Amino acid sequence: MSDTLRTTAVGRIRRGALNVGDAAHAASPTPRSRKRGKGRQRLEIALLTSPAIIVFVGLVIFPVGLAAYYGFYRWQGYGAPTDWVGFHNYQVILTDPAFQRVLEHNGLIVILSLVIQGPVAILLALLLNQKIRGRSLIRVLIFVPYVVSEVIVGTGFSLMLQPTGAVNDVLRSIGLGSLATDWLANPSIALWSLMGILTWKYIGFAVILMLAGLQSIPDELSEAARIDGASYWQVQRHIMVPLLGPTIRIWAFLSMIGALQLFDLVYIIWGQYISDTAGTSTMATYMALNGRLAGNFGYGNAVAVVMFIISLILALFYQRFILRRDLRGAITQGAS
């Protein structure tokens, strides 16, 4: 009797296992359904990314390609280009001492922007991240210059920094008339005047970006450090600033690209010709002066292509060696 029951039980178990296997096999996707799912996923990706790709190609790739095409001609800006000069425009750019000077100016602006604006923005962000009276008002006041038009900023500072402007009048009124100078035309001072204006204009963006990065740091870390006896500045130095590293690197990248493309403030304050003698000319002002204003649009397009290549090389280098860890962490986090 026991053998009969055992045989019946084993049979039922085997039939149950077969039924489970059949159900699992029926539930598993077939190759056709897998292809259908992948096709639907690719279609969704194409539909969602196609508007951005169209805009990127139309506003970035196509203009750069068109500028490279015009850069091979001596072209006055109207009609079809016919005067083919090949790489002559690019040879002139790379051998022109004026372009070498503006390239040096851009390099100095990039370095000084990182050295001056970075520490100031981090310090202000750390202070404004604390609970102090009037914190919201101070944040707004710091960010206001960033949203003010470059034309207004350039016009205002050009009036204040003239030899008879407000800055020299204030120095004379407080007994420091010996420090009064031509802040815009003096080659030894003009670049520092430009850096002061750039810092005043763009420090708000850096501070807001740093504050956003600080808000993403958990409060438990600083609280645990204070419980262990760490002082305020020790917490900021050993916890907050290191964890703010990804935000600092992103800001540094944006600052470098912006410094390489600097045009409006220099052009408004120093005009068309004085910027070179004052030592504040940039690649963009060089492009405007020797391209559009000189009636040689082919040469101006070639300068634009050189600027694009320099910015692209810097961006790829920065992404490869500086942002690699941040990008790898984001990809790993997204994949998990």
C-alpha cells in the first residue's frame, strides 16, 4: 500500500514539474517578441531624440560646416563664393602675430577666471549655505549681475572706469588720487579691469551652481563630523568641499568655454580697435575686426572654425582626463 502511495505521489510531482516547465516555457518571450520589443524601443528612442538631433544639426553642425566651406574662399559676404584660396586663410591665422596675442589673452582670461572666481564662489557658497539672517536676499543680490544684459554692464563700467569716471572721482575724494589711472587704456591695468568686471558679472552663476551642489550633500555627514569633534572649517574642508568636486569640475568646464568665446563685454567696453593695444582683445574680437569689419567674411569664417576646433579639443581633453570619473559614476549609477 505504501509503495502504491509513493508511486502516485512521485507521479504527481513529476506532472506538476512538467506543468511548471511548460508554463515557464510559454511565458518566456519568443525570438519574434524579443525583436518586436527591441524595435519598439528603438522607435521610441528615435522619436524622442529626433527633435534634439534636428536642432543640434541645424544650429551647430550645419553652421560649422558652412563656416569651414566659406573659410576656403576670399568672400565679401554676399553672392556665391568664387575666389578659392584653399588653406591660405588658415595659414594666415596661425602665423599672424595679432592672433597669437589674442590667443594668449584668452589663455590668461581662462586661467584667471578659474583662479579668481572659483575660490570666491566656493567661499560665498559655503557661507550662504548656513542659516543666517537675510540669506535669501543676499543670494538674490549676488545673482542679479548675471541676469543683467552685457550691454548695460559694459556701458556702465566703460563710463565708471574712464579717466574722469566715478572710480577715479571716488579715489580722489578719499585722498587716494595717486591711484587714479586710465583703467581701460593702460595695458598693465586693462586686463585686471576686465577680470574685475567678469568676476562681478559671472560670480553669481558660480555661487548658485555651488549652492545647488551643496544642497545635494546629506546633512548626516556634517552632523556626524561635528559629533566627532570636528570644527566648522574642518567640516567644510574635509567633507563639503571634496563632495562638491563634481560641481566644481562642471563649473570649471563652463567657465573655460565661456572665456574662450568672450566677445560682448570686450567689444562694448574697449570698442573695435583699442582692445588690442590695451591687451584685452580675444579671438572673438579678432574675428569681428578682421572678418566682418574688414569685409573679408571668408577669413572671419576661418577664424570661427579655428575657435571651434580649439574649444572642441579643450572639451574633449577635459572630458577625457577630468570629467571621466564623474561620467563613469553617472553611467554606472544609471546602469545599476
